[in-house]
Amino acid sequence: MTQEPSRAQQLMGDIAPKLAELTDDVLFGDVYARPGLSQRDRSLITVAALLSLDRSSQLKSHMGRALDNGVTQEELVEVITQLAFYAGWPCAINAVTTLRTVLEEREEAEPR
């Protein structure tokens, strides 16, 4: 039985195999697994950082991960609202658009 490729392997394994390996083994295998913070808290921090840096393409996948880790839609909206005043209005507006896309895609993927 073969294991399905990780998201990192799917996104970049063919072009940057070492970066995909480091993403799987170090970032998600070690850093995200450390006991000092919950997965939920790590997701909130990551979303806040990506929002502040206006990294919309990465923000999308991490918003989905945050929802999977127990962060609610309302909490993500609060993070966006809080950071509008620190990261900038355009970053917050982009984040709202990204969150809307994530939520719509999840709704479409739900079995009816």
C-alpha cells in the first residue's frame, strides 16, 4: 500500500524535493509538533503572520488548517479585524477575501 503524497510533495516535490522534505519533516514534523503550543494556537499564530505579511496564497491553506485545528470562523474574523489596525487595511481586506474562498470551497466539498 503506497502512502498518498503530502501537500508539500504535491505542491513542490517534483521541482524542489528537498524543500518539500524539509516542510514535511522539520516544519510540520518537528516545529508544529512541539508540545509548547497546541496545534490550534500554532494555526492562529501562522494565520496572523501570513495575514500581516500579505501572503495570500499561503494564507488560504493555513486558514483551512486552522479550521481543521479547531479555530472557528468567528475567531478568524476577529484576527483579521484586530490585525487591520496593525498590518494594514489592504492586508485585512485580502484576508477576508481569502477566508470567504476557503469557506465557500469547504461548503462545496461537503456531502449533501
